[in-house]
Amino acid sequence: MKQRIQTDPWKIIEDGFHPEENRFYESVMSLGNGHMGMRGNFEEDYSGDSLSGTYLAGVYYPDKTRVGWWKNGYPEYFAKVLNAVNFLYTPMKLNGVAVDLAKEEFSNFTRVLNMQTGILTRSFVIIRPEGQIKFTIERFVSTNNREIAAIRFHVESLEGSHRLEWAPGLNQNVQNEDSNYEETFWEPMEAEIENSMGFVLATTKKTAFVVGAAMAINASGATPIGETANLQLATLQYEIQLDAGHPVVLDKIITVLTNRDHKTEDIKELAYQSADTAKKTGYDRLRAAHIQTWSAIWQESDIEITGDDAAQQGIRFNLFHLKQTYNGLDPRLNIGPKGFTGEKYGGSTYWDTEAFCIPVFLSTAKPEIARNLLIYRHRHLEKAVENATKLGVKGALYPMVTMNGEECHNEWEITFEEIHRNAAIAYAIYQYVLYTGDRDYLLSHGLDVLIEISRFWANRVNWSEAKQAYVLLGVTGPNEYDNNVNNNWYTNRMAKWTLQYTRETIEKYYYAQPQKIHDILDHHLVTKEELEQWQSVEEKLFEPQDKTLGIFLQQDGYLDKEQRMAADLDPAERPLNQNWSWDRILRSCFIKQADVLQGLFVLGELYSMETKKRNFDFYEPRTVHESSLSPCVHSILAAELGRLDKALEMFHRAARLDLDDYNNDTDDGLHITSMGGTWMNMVYGFGGLRIKENGLYLTPVLPKTWVGYSFVLRYRGSEVKIKRTQNELTIQLLEGKPLHLRVWEKDVYCDIDGVRIPIVS
């Protein structure tokens, strides 16, 4: 695996420009703050290969579905995360010639993302016949005021005198590279320059999102020489004399507002006011406040690894991008699979959120953050019921991909067959209640969702006379390299679990709050007969297995495939989805991501170590890990089974998936939701964390090549720091009430003095 990024615990560094890999570096250098963000594009003109992208959370376009053959029930559109107003736009000229690194002679190029501070810095020296000029351009997207971004240009002549033309602007002439019909998604409405400030306004076609952006400039010593204002563009032009030994500093402050948060008629005035206030505050103070906020984020969520610098860089890279994608402040938002790093995958919500991200926010943020992610699903319950109705099934089927609760994914075998996503939502409700003890949420929101999901499962099954069991036909499991199969074990098992959990929740709270439960059941028209049917399906739902091998079968007929090992594949054929025909993939035994093993991880408490071992030994060698969600699950199970070399191998793959471009797709943007799985890999895998009815259980293990690690957990108002070394386990209470924990199956009481447990070999 080619290593493009030099190892550093806090920084992502491109040392020297690599134009053939520019899209890769643009992806990994992305910035965001939960409200907006952008790829690591250049501010000045660049005529080389680039994927330009500035994105606003919740702003999307319903691009008409494009398929070869229309099937009844297809979503009418595929949601597109929109490339929005380009506020980085700042063309520059030196002595009348445009600065363009695709055409310039230059040296000393660096592009550095400081994850500790959330600041991106780029530096280079332009070499012209008349002398050399050094540019250092720094930017951040404020974590304090989510509608503010700031850019500082530091320009210095190293020899000779030069004339710099600097044209900060707001460019609305943008489009999406992945547009199905190559159309533009924006209608520009206004652009103006007023009092040395710029403003643009545009609305999306169809969805009518209105976006306004304003900019304010600090350009001491610069001479205004012109301005441009048309519907596509608002720019100011300045001229600056550059003399050796006299650097200049130019600041561009931007505010971006949408009608998701403000009345359309107020956007212009508010944008101007916000930009002017930020300008008066000044770049330096905005920057200091931004850094301070990132310091607080790291204090509650950092994971430290000693003895493995590549792993340390990888885990922080994952946490950085996850935390800058979602902050939980807006319950209308979810965690986009690419965040603010690219267009691919379109919608903002996949099942990844519940399966891989909620555990992170449960443990590293206030409980209302995870609660908002679940409330998001409750807000879309009615749409999920409509979605199931389109299939001719009762209950709720949550979309595979969505922006507003409507399904907007256009691959049939995924959209309407990968129905296991329902179970991820049900399990996330269970996890949240178990972790927080928030039973009010369960009765006010959670049970509504559980009932309609259970109703879906009970109506989606068929009765098989041959098997004398209920079966689930025509499904796609987590392994998307097998489509339209019957009785995917993970799907069946999680459907059974959901039915059981829903029924037991109803029974449990019926005795404590009978009227409340009666009202909920009455609201959903749930009868005694229906509950009895759910129990029958739960008890008689088929689970495929092979008793000779002692394994659960991924689906009916899986063993009919030619059984080969992933290690026997020619590396030139990998990834399979970029080299094989889909027909060949479907006929093969190869597994894209954890499927049966996903179930054994999620429901791990219900299965013995021997059962996990047999299934791991069978399925892991057949897995090609060509999904970002795959390595973390395998690493967690390997750690639990004591196979720390395999656990570490898979952890490196999870943590450095994008940094080392394992799946040859980092150019498109980062795998944001799988980054939650990397945190789980560390805390659930090596930390051995498990949440049970009576509290937290820890079984910390340490790879032999590591010196140690530490992580922080929030649990029911308390915060503890877990530190594992080769010689000792330390548990420190940082805030809140003392905690009882079970560590290596022993009771541990952690108060303000903390706990130190020697490691006995």
C-alpha cells in the first residue's frame, strides 16, 4: 500500500505538490463545522485537475433518477449534496500574469491540515524571471459561529519588487460533477458590491433553498482598483505593491446563511451584519476562539496511542472529520456519508449513522447529541410508513438514503432489498436507552419507531411449508456482493431481535405505565392479535446454518458457491467492483463487508466465544473488505478472540482507509460514517467496552507492538479516562459521580482518586 501522507500525530502534510493526486489531497484536507465546509481546493485559479466543492448541510437537490429500465416503486430522484457558492474564490495576478500552479514554476509547496486546531495552511514560492514571491494562505471554518469562514493571505517578495492584483470574490457559477443530466442546480438571484463588501444570493431549483453569502475584507495598504457584480459573481479588485522585506497580510471574512435558519427576506441584511461584525472582531480573535473550541472537542474525544504513530494519526484523522461533519446542534441534520468532502453518495442519511456513529456520540458528547440523531428518525416515521406502503407492506421501512425522509436511492437491490437497515435503527434505540437510561425518550419517541418497524418485519415475512418456518425472501444483506438472496442470516436474526425487543418493551412498561402504553398501542392500532402474530414470527423465523461446519449461513445456498479465499485473488483484480463484472461478483463467494460477523458483533452477548470463533474463521478469509464499514467489525471480533495481530492489521486498515486510499476512491471524498466504526474499533475492540443493563464492562487488551493507549468515556453524567499500558490499567474519574465498572469480570469502583490495576502476565 502506497503511503502518500507522512506520519505525524496531529497533522496531514503534503510536502511538495502532486498534481496527479490533487483530488486525493483535496479530500483529506477538507474542512467543516457541521453547517458548512469545503474540500481542500485552492483559493486562486487552478487549471489542473480538481474537484471543486463547497457544501452546506441540509441543502440538496432532487436530481431526477436515471436508470436503464424503470421499475415500479423506484424513487423519482436521487438526492444530491450541492456544490454551493464558492467563497474561496480569490484570483491573483503577479505583474499582470495569473497565479496558476498548473502553469507556474514554483517551489517549496506544502499543504498542511492541523487537526488539533482545525486550520488548513498552504505555502508555495512562485519563481518568476523578475524574482521570487512567497505565498502562505491559511483558512478555517469557525467552530464558534457556524456561519463564518475566514482566509488569510500572507504574501512576501523574497527578491525584487512586484505588483500583486488580489480579487477576493463570491462565485455562484458552480455545478455538480455528478449531475445525472449535466444541469445546473442553482438560480442566481442577486450579486452586489456595497461599501467594500460583497454579497450574493441564489436559490436551488425545485427545493427552493435560498443561500446568501457576504464577504468583508481587511486589506491594509492595498489600493482598490475595481469591482465586479453580476448574477454569477461579486468581486473586489485590489492592487498591492510587494517589496522585499515588506510582507503584506490580506484577510477575507465570509458569512453564509440559508433559509433553513433565517427568513429569506432577512438573509441579506443578516449576512452583511455578520460579516461586518466578524471583520471588526478580526481574523486573529476569530482564529483564537476557533482553536479554543477545537481544544474542548479534543479534550472530550481524543484517543492517544503510543508506540504506533501511523495508528495515532489515523484515529485522530477519523475523529477530526467525524466531529467537524456533525455537532448535533441541528436535529434536522444527520451525518452525510461524505460530509463536506465530496459529492458521492448524495444523501445525508444511511444506516451507517445508527450502526457506526451513534456509539461515538453516546460516549464522547452530551446525550442530547445522540438523542437528536434518533429524533431525526422519529420525525421521518410517516415517510417510512409511506415507503413500506410502496412495497405493499405494512409498517415502516426507513429509506436506504434520504434527505427528508423520502427514499432517494436508485439501485433496486439496495433500495428495496437491503432492509436490514431497519434493524440498525431499532438497535440504536436499544443502545441509547441502555447507555443513557433515558426512558422518557423510549415512551415519547422510541416505541413509536419500534412498533412500526416490527410491524414491517411481521408483514414482510412469508410462511414456508417446506421449512415450517417464516422466511425473508428477496433481500440484500450487509454483504452487497450478494443481491436478491433468501434468508440472509443477519437480516433474519436482527428482525427476530427487533420483534423480541419491541414486545418485551411493551410488556415491561405496560405494568409500570399501563395507560401510556395503552395510548401508544391505540395510536398505532396495535391489537392483541397482532402482538401474538409478532411473537409467532419471532419464534419461528428461519435462521440458516450449517451444522457440519458449525456456522450460520450467510444466506440460503451460500455454500453452493465455489469456495475460494480472498488471499488467493490476484492483487491486480482488486478492488473487485472496479475490475470484475457484477455477474462474476454475484456468483463468487467473496464478501464485501462483515455480514454474519456483523450480527455476531451486535448481538455478541448472546453467542459463545466458540461460536464466534468458528464463524470468524470461516468468513473472514472470504472477505475482501471493499466497504469502508468492514475492517472495524473484523478488528473488534479479532480483539475479542485474542487475535491481536489480525485486530491490529484490520485497525490500521480502518483508521487509514482514506489516508492510504485502500479502496482507491479517496479522490471522491472521505468515508465519514465509517469513521465512527474506527472509534468503535479502538474502544469496543482494544478497549473491550460493552454496555449492559448493570453498567459498563471493560476487557482492555493491548497489541504487543504498542506502548499504550487512552480514551475518554461519558456515561450517565460521569466522565472517565481509561489508560492501558503493558504494565498497568488506570481508570481516572474526570467529572461527575463515582462509577462502578466491571473490568476483566471484576467489580471496580472509580472515584476521584481513580483506580490503578497492575497487569499480571
